[in-house]
Amino acid sequence: MFKWIQENFWLPTLYLSIACFLVFGGIDLLLGDFKALIPGAAFAAAIFFARRLPWISIALVVLGEGVGIVLGLAPTLSSLSIVLALLLISAFGNKSARITALVAFVAVASVVIWFLSFGQFATFATLGIEIASDQRVVAFAIALVLTYGWLALAWILGRLVFVRVQHVGSPLDRALTLLSQAKLSFELAKQNERMEIVRDLSELLIQRVGAVLSLTEGGSYAVQQNPAVAGRVLERASEAAKSAQLELRRLFDLLHTDSLSGGLTPRLADLDALVIAYRELGYNTELRNEGDSFRLDEGAEMCLYRIVFDSLENVRKHAPRGTNITIEFTWVSPGLQLMIKDNGVETEVRSEVVDLVEGYGIEEDFAALVQQIDGATLGAMRERAALYEGSVEATAEPGVGFTIAAIFPALQKVVEGK
């Protein structure tokens, strides 16, 4: 709720103030008279301004309590709105507003309780409580403790809400952070592979440059002895220089493809956290494993993780929340089958309150059998799977959703052979 209040500014507090006035004011009207609506309206207005203009909210609470004392009204149920206003000011107000609100509300509450106990207008008798004269001090102290406790609790809860919203975050925030970290992990893994190639190219480049130096040094000596060989020496030196330049260009292009990133190489063990993240995002995600798994190297695990990650990202782009997603690993030595299924189409149709049978028929069934689903993401999956002698296919189930199937018939042998 507090995230909703934080992101929408005026509208949430308007709803809260109207609800409090109708509920609390209605009960006060039934139990008392119409005059009880005056401070109740001030307290409800205090809730409305608590998020954006806390100083006006503080003034309205003080004004409402003052009007109640002047009219001789006992504390009403609408006074609970003060607690909610203090909670909102504590959660969203600046330091001076928070402290001022707590001090002002405590002071006003003390004055009201004093009038209940010893004042000439309202007394505890108006609340149906008969207290003897020698017990007024004790009743005054008990009322103060209870009231201060409510106000302090509201203030502390407001600060806890602030800490959670600003520093801890909601489960949705943590899920989005996890997805961001996963993307960074892919970038690091790709960068690690690139640096391996850079090291190989650097070594080759050093050899090429060394060859150029050797040819030029040898050529200068050979020219002095036999000028006829100068042409052949220059030709070989030129070829070596061109080869070195080519390797240098490859190295430059490789280093400037994109920028470095940070993170950790994703593994299959990280899929549990990814599944939890998608559940927090509103998707009914399930991870299944069948058969006895076998050991994979880091590259194979990253390949499988990336296929799952890209498939889930595709579901998040095209399917509504509430979609069921199933990730199935079927281990059959020496191969593996990975399937990611969703019922996004079915979920979307249900959300539109349309009969599931309506909207598709024989034509859609035939198209699902003969049409090949393709795209940039699917193409990248196929390229990754091909590195481990695997294949990736996407199929559409009319009226239900999509299925991504990655099949690696000899994955174990491929990994052991690398």
C-alpha cells in the first residue's frame, strides 16, 4: 500500500481520507450528533495532506482537536485518523515535519486528556466512564500512557515503512534486481570469453611483429652482401607486416565491440532464484528435473541458463501476469532435453472473459504445425545450442501458449570431449 501511496502522490491519500471520513464519521454520527463531523472532517483532511503537505496536516489535527474541546465533544472514533496521519507524515515527511508532528500530536493529546479528566467541558462521564474524584489522577496517567503508546507506535511504523520502501525494497524490487544481475552475469561471461581470444591474438600479434623485425634486420644485412635479394626481403617483410596489421585490426574490433560489465557467470543452480524472481513478478513459475543429472562444464551451464533466461524474458514481454510457466529438465545420459512451456494465450483470453474455444480453429491448428517460429532471440538460442551439438525449436499451441524445446542428444560426450 505504501508503495502505491509513494508512486501516486495525491490520489491514494484522497481515497484514504474519504474512506476514513465515511466510516469513522458515520459511526460518530450514529453514536453522537452532527457536531462530531466537524473535527472528523479536519482529521480526514489531515490524512489527505499528510503525504505532500505535512505542515497543513499538522495544523488540521491541532484545529480539529481545538474545535472538539471548544464544542465540549468527547474523543470520537474519528480520532483514529490522527494516528494514520502521523504514520504517513513519519513515512514520507522530512525530519523537521516528522518531529514537529510527533511533538504537536502528543501535546494536543495531552490537552484533550486533561480536559477529559479535569476540564469544564468534556469529562470521562461523556464516554460512559464513571471515575471518582480521587481516581482522576490515575485515570489521567493511564490515558496518557495509552495515547502516547498509540502515537509512538504509529511514528515508529512510519519510519519502518520508510526504511523498507527506500532501502530494503519490495519483493518485486528484489526480483527486478536479480534479473538485472543475471543480465550482467551474461555480459561478464561473454567478456571472459573475449579476453581469452584477446590473449591468443596478442600472442599471435607478438609473433607477427617479431617476424617483421627479424626480416628487416636480416634483410638489411643481406642487402649489403647481395643487393639482388632486396626485393624478396621487402616482399616477405611486407607480407609479415600486413599479417600483423590484420591481427591488430581483429584485436581492436574485439576490444571495442561493447563495454565491460561486472557480475558472476550464471550456473544452473541459480535457476531457483530466477524462478522465485518470476513468481514475485506475478508468473506461476515451476522448475522440474527428471532423471539423473550429469556434470556439465561452466560453458554448458551458462548456455542452458541463457536459454531459460531468454525464454522467460520472452514470456514476460508477451504474456500477462498469472501465466503458468513450466521449466522441465529431462536428463537421459548422455543427452538432455530442456522445455519451457507457458499458457500465456490462454491466460490472456481468460482475462478478457472470452470463451476459450472462440478465436481459433482448424486454420490455427494447421498453422501451428507448418509455420516455423523465428526471431532474433530464437536465432541466438539456436547458435548457443549448436555449440554443444543441440537444437532449439519453438512451437505454438493454439489457444494455450508457446513451448521452447532445446534438445542436446550427446551433451555429456560433448562436454567431456572439450
